[in-house]
Amino acid sequence: MSLVNDMLRDLEARRAAPSERERLLDMQAVDERRLARRMRWQRGALVGALLVVVALLLALLYWRQSGAPAVPDVEAPLAEVPAVASEPALLALVEVLPQNDGRRFVLQLLLDGSPSYRRTDQQGLVDLLLEGVQLRGEMRSGRIEKDGQSLAWRVEQQGGQVRVQFAGLGERLQLHDRLEASADRWQLWLEVPLELQREGLPEVAGIELPEAEPATLVDAQWPDWVTRTAPAVDVTSRQAGGEPVAAAQPSVQLAPAVRGPTSVSITSHTPEPLSQARQWLADGEYGRAIAALQALHEKQPGNVQVVRWLARAYLAAGEHARLLEWLPAQLHQHPQDAELRLSLARGQLLVGDSNAALASLKQNPPELAREPSYHALLAALYQQVEDWQGSAATYQALVALRPGQATWQLGLAIALEQLERPAEAGRHYRLALLGQGLDEDSRRFANERAGALGGRP
């Protein structure tokens, strides 16, 4: 109710005097019904606003609860943890069987499955990595001596793979690998010829001088793992019953015949183009080897290994003109490569240009201890052009490196005799007779000259 209305009613009820009514003349009565309706509307609006706010709060709370991940019941069973997939089992390298018949060295690896392997070739070093293979037993290694040269081999575990390495023989090192199935086993045959003459380097005709020694790997070049003595080799395997069985000697093809319907698959290893070309060159298929190496050289013009093998192929095929036309530009790109320079000198020598061959070898010669065969050919060429002083100086350095090399002692003796130093020449003739490597004619000649000059070793 309005206070003004109450005062006006009070005046009416008391029949107040006019003077008292004058004080309220400026005041007007309020419409109480209208005021009540307004107040009810305001209360309703306030209540509605409160309800809207409450509804919004409830909706927000519901949205948050529905968006959050549900908390699992404490007593609910836990989800099963999926089993971790186990790593694939490694293949086992069961046996390592080295075999040496004097003409070739064969390393037979017996595995319980077909391995995949990667091969890397460098001059005097071949490296094979058998992936996913476990070697049973300890590391195996050994060394073979043949005609003053050495071949070292090693089989060892490196993590989840087995590494097989061959080192030695210089550029003569050739490795033929073959993978085949045999009953429930797989065999990887690794053969290194020990009597193979230097590929692509035919004998130089018309030079009746001591022959330059083939390239060899001196002690300073051997890897740290090379052993000096080969351990005793047990080349027997055992049957399931435990009885020893002698390991089968490989045939000429280095692979025993596979009997029955067993099929041979070597899809796990595809020969690299360079390895394939080398095999063709070793088999005397010079045309195929040259074509393959030329194509590979076009794709990889900076690959010096391809250049070296292509030069050897030209020499082996008698393509001397093509070699002399093509090789100088390659040598200009690799001026420090001793093998390319040797190939150029041999090509020049084979066409009868001894002076050009000598000039080629005199440029950028390698260190003598690292490439003694290079300096041996240089000393022989000095004698060919009758430069006896240069020949004697070079042979003296060679025999200081290896006194037991008979051909070098003989070459030095010939040069010293031409320089009219008979006493020294006779002494080196006799030292040549004490060494190794002379054929019958050279030995007879050295014996005659030593007797004539009276030198003493």
C-alpha cells in the first residue's frame, strides 16, 4: 500500500481541518491496483530470470560432465594389455668351414635359413654383411700365405648381423659368392682364387728384364684385425646323431648338386652391376664386361672404381688404342691414382712406346712402401731405356724394403754391372740366388754372373 494514500485516508477519517489538508495538496493519490500489478510483474520477472540463470548453470554443468571421459568404476575389470609382438628370430650361422687346396681358398658358411646380404668391394678388401644372422660360437679368422702374398679372412658378430671380411692380394683379390639350398640348410660359398694372374694386366712382351712383382699388401696396410697365424681348422660337421662327417669338398662350380625337387633361389642377393662386370671379365667375356662397365661409367662418371675396372677390361681385351684415347682424360681427373697410371703405362708399353710409359710412371709416383709394384715396374722401365742410374736407385730402395725379393736383387745387380760396379753387382747376384721368385733361366743367369764377378753375399 502507498504511504500517501494512507495519509489521505487518515485525513478523511479524522475529518481534518482545512489547514492540515493544505500541507498535502501537492500530493496525489496513487493507483494501488496498478502498483500491485506492477509489483507482481516485477516479482514474476525476477523469478523468471532466476530460473533462466539456474537452467543455464545446469546446462553448463551437464555439458562439462558429458564432454569429460567417464571415470571407470573402481571394481570394473581392467582392459587386457595387448601382447607386444616379439622380434623376428635371427637366422643361425651354424658352421664356418675354411678349405684351402693351394689353388683357391673357399669359405663355406652353413645357415639354417636363406640370408640376405650386402657386399662391398674395394681394392684389396671385400666386405659382406649378413643381416639378421647370429653366429654360433666365437669369432673365426685366419691367414693364408701364397707366393709371397697373404690373404686374411675374418667372420664375426656385429649386433644383429654377421660381417665376413677378406683382405689382401691387392688388386688380385677376387671373391666369387654363391648362395644355394641344400636339404634343410643353406650354404653360402665364398671362393678366392690364389693362383689367378692379375686381371686385365697381360704379360709385357719383349722385355727380358726382371719381372715386376705383383701388387701386394705390406704390413703397414693390414687392418688391425688381421692375424699372423691361422688357427687350426676343423673341417668336419656333425649329423643329428652326433657322428662326425667330413665336410664335402666343393666341386669346380663350388656347389654340390642339389638332389630332389629342391629349387635354388638367390633372390635375397642380386649381384651389383660392377660385381657382374667383374665376373664377366674373370670368365673372359670381355665384350660383355666392357659394355656393362661403359654403361655404368656413363651413369657414375666420378666413380674411380668403375674407371679402374674399365681400364683393366680394355687391357685384357687388347683394346690398347681405345685405352690410350680414353684413359688420359680420366687420369687428369684422378692424378694421384696409382693404378690408373699403371694401366696407362702398360698400354703405352704394349704399343711399343717405352719412353711414354716411363714418363707416365714418373709423374706423381705413390709412396714406395704402399705401392712397391709400381716402383718395380718403374725400375724395369729405367733398364728398358738404359737409364741405369735411375734403375739402380729405384731397385736399391726396393731391396731395402724387402731384401728377400730375388727379382729385385737381380735387377739391382744388372744395373750395378752396367754402371761398372762389379763387386757390388756380384754380391747382389748371389743375394738373388738366396732369395725366392726366380725362374730357372734367371737363376742360371744370376749364377753365371755371380761366378764371373766373384761377389759374395
